[in-house]
Amino acid sequence: MTVTEFRNWLLSGLNESAQYHQGPHGEPAHADGKPHSWWKVMCLTGVDYFSTLGYQPGIAALAAGVLSPIATLVLVLVTLLGALPVYRRVAADSPNGEGSIAMLVKLLSFWKGKLFVLVLLGFAATDFIITITLSAADATAHIDENPFLPDGFRGHEVIVTLLLVALLGAVFLKGFTEAIGIAVGLVGVYLALNVVVVGDGLWRVITHPQAVGDWTTALTTQHGNPLLVVGIALLVFPKLALGLSGFETGVAVMPHIKGDLPARIRGAKQLLTTAAGIMSVFLITSSLVTTVLIPQQEFEPGGEANGRALAYLAHQNLGSVFGTVYDVATIAILWFAGASAMAGLLNLVPRYLPKFGMAPSWARAVRPMVLVFTGTAFLITWIFEADVDAQGGAYATGVLVLITSAATAVTLSAHRRRQKGRRIAFAIIALIFAYTTIANVAERPDGVKIAACFIGGILLVSLLSRIYRAFELRVTHIDADEVTLGFLRECGRRQIRLVANEPDRRDAREYSDKIAQILADNDMADDRDVIFVEVTVTDASDFETELHVRGEVMHHRYRVLSLASSSVPSALAALLLWIRDTTHRRPHIYFEWTEGNPVANVVRYLIFGQGEVAPVTREILRRAEPDRQRRPHVHVG
């Protein structure tokens, strides 16, 4: 494969011109892969959600002891009555895969809105990246615990985890469709095996009433007061928060559900409801059988059921051969659990950072981002030495912050629509998740520290990228009214001369003084072909924008084009290129030099979209049009 072929393969799906600038002449890139049935996409998100059965019963037993089934019931109730309604609402209000972040960002504008998105993306990256590394590390732990594994392969957790992460990245480099196919097979096999293990466990519970009696005796002896039982179950609930993973990825991959917009929303709701229902049944039954049938000391660190309670039952009750088959399936789904996180990242991050100018344009392509995320997962695995427990706090923090933000978003959405009943219900759910998040952070502050590192990294990369891309053409579309087109036809017979004007009073004197100054500074003979251009800055924090050009005759004499944009130089450069392509004539534009410190003016441009307009406009044109003979003329006096 040649360098060019490799580059084309790597940037497949990214429009060639978009690698250099975003402009009105670019064609939209096509999404990778084809749409799929909702149940297939459910399997992709389900590899994360369902794989928690590999460790969730053990975590519940370790955190709650004999109260594990009751604490798990609380988790299920929060899932069905809290997280599920919230994300069904998110799916309806944000059906293009942006998730709850898009709902919240609408409430904030300018730079504070962008910074808010970056912080939430930091928590999302924490959730998704740690999902990849933690699941791979847990798969490695299951490999290490299998009795048939040769002793020579033990003790190499970091290397094995890195290999699993690399294999996951290779799947996504191959294509999204391949990932869907693997997910469907893994979920089907894994759930079938869990039906056998849990079903066998329930049969043993029913046929051995003494085991149930021992459990109920221990329950009543340790916790005689029913209200105290409920209170303790609520207190340990934050430790079980890993069982809530998968909802954010469920809405992030909505674009991959086939059908029109209403069909996609229905499919996403079916996906979320079906996954939550299946998982709720497994959570309750698995918690019951593991608590009743496994001695409590086996859940402790170093015990055979620590982090692998159902695998322990599979080996103990169904034999080593079946147990090994179960181990292989668990290892496979834990390894591939990162696929839902990878899919979520690939659908979420490119929707925001490149659009905000806070990532390179190649971040819109799938394969480069797969390499970036895989490399980040390598780094996290190496830092934490593939330790599952060390990453658990960060994972839970990312999950809970995203669910809390989603609950807050739907509460505000219901408030804006004056849906009083739903507003109160969603507000209660938001408070529950806020409590859970605060309790989790208080107990495991390392999760916030890791999330802060992700947030800091995203902020730094975003700032550097925004500076690096400051001179790109940032206009995606231009349209003009008939008055504007008439001005261009009239002047196009001779010369098209634009005068950049910062609107003030907009009276006759303002325009006459401006023309007199331009004529004097540039030694022009007359003003017959002069058209004023006035750009109003809207939200300077936006990177990409559309231009709607409106023409009018001011004071019965002066031709004026008005447009709004996030950046004056970018808007002017795009307008000049559009006029050139529309009229087939190279237009001229005339500026005044900006007064003040040049450095301060550059900072003004970066933050407020104004400042050194003339040189920045010329630089944008130079980068957008390498051929000097086709580049519009820029004059400064």
C-alpha cells in the first residue's frame, strides 16, 4: 500500500477539501457504515450494559453483604423508574445522537456554553475510555482466574489488557458493520449462558430451602428493623452505580438505527426499554442466587468469587468444562464491552469538537479517531496497571455525572414546555442521581481526579486546535437575496469593489465619509462600483456558520450588503470567494488599518471574532485559494 493509498484509507469518509478548510464549496462527508435494526444496535450498546453481569453481583455482595438482593432491587427500581424514563425523553428530544449534552448546551451561549460542553465531554470521555480499559482489564482478570490457564501466562495483566484493547481498535478500523455483527453474536451467547447459570442457581435455591433459611436468618439477625434495611440499601446504592452504564451510549448510537426520524426515535426507545428490562431481571436473580449460594468470604479481595460471582457458580455447580465455556464468553463480552464506548465516542466527539474548531478537521473521520482513542486507552491501562478496582471510581463518576446531566436536561425541557407533572418527576430523579454522584465522589474522589485530567486534556487540545485553525475558512453555506444578486450583476459588468464597513449610525454621512476615505487612500477615480459590506458578529464562540446575505439601498444611493457571522474575517473571505464563483470575476475589497496593539487585536479576533480584520481576511483567502491568479484582491489603506 502506497502512502497515498494509506492516507485515503485512513481518512475515508472525510471530504478531501475539508482537510484544508471548511467552505461553501465542500461536499458533506458520508457516515461510516449502514443503518441497522434497533435490536442489533441494542446488542452493541448491550455489550457494555450486559457485561456488567460479570462483576456486578460480586460488587453488590461485597458492598451490601446479605442485603445485596434488596440493594440490587433499589438499583433496578432506579433504573426502571429513573434512568429509563430520562433517556427515553433524551432520545425524543435529541434524536441525532448528541445525547443530553445537546439539550443542555441550548441553555447556554457564547464561550460559557462551549466550556460547559467541553466539561461534559470530559466526563463522557472518562466514562467511555474507562469502559474500554476497565472492561479489558476485567476480561484479563477472568483469563487469569481460569483453572485451565497455564501458570506461565499468569502475571502479565498489563500486556494481555493492551492486546485486548488493540484488538478492539482493530475491529473498528475494519468497520462499524463488523462491530455490530460481533456484538450480536456475543450478546446472544452470553445471555443464553447466563440463563443456564442463573436458572440452575434459582433451582438450587428453590430445592435447598435451608440455604434460603440461612440467608433470611442472617438478614433478620443483622438487620431486624425493616426501615433500617431500606435505609442501608439506599446508602450502599452509589456503590452499585456501575449497573447503570449503557444508557448514554444507547442514545449516542441512535444515528445507526435505520428508518426516518420518527422510526429512529421509536427504535431507540425500544432499545432502551428492552435492554433495561432484560438487565433488571438478570440483576435481581443473579444477586439472589449469588448471595444465597456463595459464602460471604469468597466475595472478599482474594476470594474466588471476587469480581466473578456468576463465573464462580458456573464452575462450582456446572463443572469446569461449562465454567470454562462461560469464562470464554465472559472474557469475550468484557473485551468487547469497550465497543459500545468506542461507538459512543465516535458518534459524540466528532459532533462537537471539529464543529467548534476545537479539534483538527480530520477528527471527523472514523479511523484517525479510533487510533486516538485506542492510544488513550493504552495510556490509561499502563498508568493503572490494568487494575479493575483502581479504575472503578472514575468509571462510576463518569456514568453518574452523565446520567445526572441527562436528568437535569429533561427536567428543564419539561419546565420549558410547562409539563408540571413531568417536571416534578424528573426533578426528583435528578436529585436522586445528584445525591448518588455526590456520595460516590465523596467515597471515591479519585474518580473526579481522573475526570479532571480528561477535562484538562480536552480543554488544552481544544484551545490549541482553535488557535491552529483560526485562519480556516469557516463558512459552510452561503445564500443571497435578489437585491444582492442584482448588485453583483450591475457591478460585474465593470469591477466589483466591496468596502468593509463597521456599522455605526448608518446615516448618509457615515457612508459618504467612508467612500471619501477609501477613494483618497487607494487613489480611486470614482465610486460607481462600490458596495458596502457590513458583518454583525453573533456568537463569536461558534466556529462554523452559514451566511445569509441581504442587500439594500441606503439613503437612495449606497448599496449595502448585510450579513451575520461568528467571525468578520471568515465571513468576508467566504463572501469574496462566493462572489468570484458566482460572477466569474475576481472582486476587490477595501479595508482600513485597525488602530491599536496588533497582539491585542489578534486576541480580539480569536475571542470576539473581530480585531485585525484586513490581514486575517487576506490570510484566510491565501490558505483557501492557493492560486494567486484566482484569489480576490485585498486593499488596505
